[in-house]
Amino acid sequence: MKQFWFVVGSQDLYGEEVLKTVAERADEMAAWLSEKLPYPLVYKVTAMSSGQITKVIKEANYDDECLGVVTWCHTFSPSKMWLTGLAMLQKPWCHLATQYNKKIPNEEIDMDFMNLNQAAHGDREHGFMGARLRKARKVIAGYWKEENVIARLAQFQKVCVGIDFSKNLKVMRFGDNMRDVAVTEGDKVEAQNKLGWEVNFWAVGDLVKEMNAVTEEEVDALCKEYFDLYDVATDNTEAIRYQAREEIAMKKMMDRNGCKAFSNTFQDLYGMEQLPGLASQHLMAQGYGYGGEGDWKVSAMTAILKKMGEGENGASAFMEDYTYHLVEGAKYSLGAHMLEVCPSLAAGKPRIETHHLGIGMNEKDPARLVFDGREGKGIVVSLIDMGGRMRLIVQDIECVKPIMDMPNLPVAKVMWKAMPSLETGVECWITAGGAHHTVLSLDVTAEMMRDFAKFMDLEFVHITKDSTVEALEDQLLVNDLIWKLR
């Protein structure tokens, strides 16, 4: 079972009774938090020496079930004894700065109480060592039973799930990138070194061969699933069946090769009648990542954000800014794609429709899911290769109900307000080099993406309601200088 380890700091100067109390409380806290958090928090040890800390850190590093380490210093814990262990820690680290008691007991407080309850003292000593080592860490301060602390610990756990998933992620590329496009390129060796992704090529002919081996019974079964999940607004059942054949073949190839994300391009459909639309959308609904036009970076990030979301398959989707509504007082971005937006963003029940697609090598009209996106605060995320480093750009947005029907636009569509405004948001995005492909998420937060970037050693840029182009330009200049010196 995936879990997190709770390592508590103390020292051997306080006597057996104090140390017994510390261990009992640590076990109680871990058990109570485990009932509130998405994943168990397992109390491992009250560490009182460098040897104990180093031992538990080594065990955490090589335990596949351990996704991260949460530390807390109940009493004063001299930080030099943490140095060796923390220096070799390879799992994400959260420093929980809390204390067992919520308030100071006016009548009971004495020196015995002070010796036992020194978290304010111990956590500062512990924090110095993290800073001295320049170690990536998440610091969460507050009473351990407060909702905000629990929520932030839960977010830390979800980030760690994403990191673990990233380090084992394989991406299947059907064909290459769309010709002449710059931002979808990137250093796949560096991506594997830094993020863990194995990004490899499979010929479209391999997919066609797999499609030809799909049975009619398999197609029947998947079409029944489609008809149960979605409204059917087309008489072209052959197009739906063809999409089912594509999905079954792609899923078999990915599962056989351990891949959880894929990309393709409308410029390379040799031997295929339709660009996968419904097929790609339904695969995304199952947690697979997707990137159009060969964009393997956004494919991987889509899979990771979906994994970090609610229930390990959240409301995150491959997205593209298509056009703007520039009317004063009502300025919005319209996001869509030719066919492929995940139905996890849908406000209602999606419809299966077939329409002509006037781009690419389609012989027949592709089937796709059509829907309007739902409302809510969210983010859009772009990972770009800056040459020598990767930059993760996150912009805060607020999704709205589309302000018009757009009856002749037969695609899934999402509309949102960009922060801090449409114009400034676009200027900031372009200044930072953000791609035209993004991941839009309604349940992964900017704080979670900041933590992901910190633990994965990525440059992080956040466009918020308070952003200005001038401040961003200064930030990017400083970032360039810092990363050149690293």
C-alpha cells in the first residue's frame, strides 16, 4: 500500500518517560491523520541519533511503497544528527511544524511541560538544517488537527503521487511532431533524467496492424460502454465503431508496453481513416495522458495532473487556447482542440457526434465527444524546454459557462477568465514562453504545481491576479542568471 513515513525528532537527554510520551503521541497523531488523509501516515521512529535517522532514510529511499517523508520535532532535536540522513534523502520531504497541544495550559505549564513540548524550539533547529543543505522541502505550519493543515498535507501527498507516477512514466509517440512546430520539441534525454519519462516512438503502421487484429466482439463491447456513458447524436455508427477500434488498439499497445500517455499528429495517419477523437477522449477519461500534434511533454503532464487529482484521475485535460472574446467587460479565452478534450471537464453529459474535419489526412468524418466545460477556479499548465533547463508555467484562471451556444462549432469547448486580465495574462504567458498546448485542471492547484516543480528541480513561473508584465520580466531575468550559475 502506498504510504508516507512519519519520522519524529527528539534526543536522549530527557529521560525514558518523556521519550515514551513522545512515541505515544507520534503514533496517535499518525493514526488520526491517516483517517483524514488520502494515504496512510505511518509512524516509523522517534529518532535520537544520526544512526537512527540515516537508517530510516535509507529504508525510505528504497521502499517503493513509501512516497514521501514527513518529519516533526516534538522536542529539541539537534540538527547535526539529521545532516547525513537528510543529505541522502531521495523521497519528497515535508517538514510539519506543529505541536501536540493546541494551547498553552496556563495552570499546568512548568519546566517539565516545557521540556516535553518544545516543537517551537525543535522545528526551528530542524528547519535550519533543511536550509543549510538547500534541500527541497514542503514546510507546513499549524495545529495538526486544523482543516487547513490537513488539506495542505493531503495536497503534499497528491504531489508525491504525481512525482512517483512521473518517475515511472512511459509515453508512446505515434509518429513524430507536427512539422515545423518549435514548442512541441524538447530534449527527451533530459526529460528522462530529470522527470523520469521514457518517451519513445511507435510507427503508425504498428497501430494499424493492431487495429486490424481487433475483433468485432471487442468493438461491440466498447460501443456499448460509449452508449451507456454518452448521448449519441449521430446516425454514423460506423464512425463510432472505427473510433472504438482505434481506442482498443491504442490501449492494448500502451498497456503491453507499460505506457500511460500518448501523442499523435493529424499529419501522420497513414493507413487510418480517422484521427482518433472519441478514442483519445475516452482514453483520457480513464487516466491516460494525451498530446496533440506530437506534443509528448503536454501528454505526460496531462497524465501526471490527472494522477494528482481527486481519486487519482481528476478533472484535468489536454487543452489549447483557440480564440479570444475581446468585448469590453466580457473578455474570455475559448479553449478547445480539433477533437481531443477530456470529458472530465464536462458540465453535462457529452454527446457523440460526427463531423467533417478539414485538416489532416482524414478519409472519413471522425466521431468525437461534444460538450461545454464546467465552471470553477482552475489553472492552466505548460512545460517548456528552455535549453539547459525546463520551465513550468502556471496561470490561474476561472472557468465560466460558455457565454454563447456556438452551434456550428462541433467540439468540446471550455471558456475562462485569465488572471490577472485577458490582455495582461496573454502578455505574461507570451513573455514567459508558454506553449499553445496546456493542461487545464479544476482540482490541481498552483501550490501543488509549485511543489512539484520544487521537488523535480524545474524553474517555476506563476501568473496570478497580481502579476504584471514588468515584474515578470524582472523575475525571468533573475531566473536566467540563477540557472546559468547552477
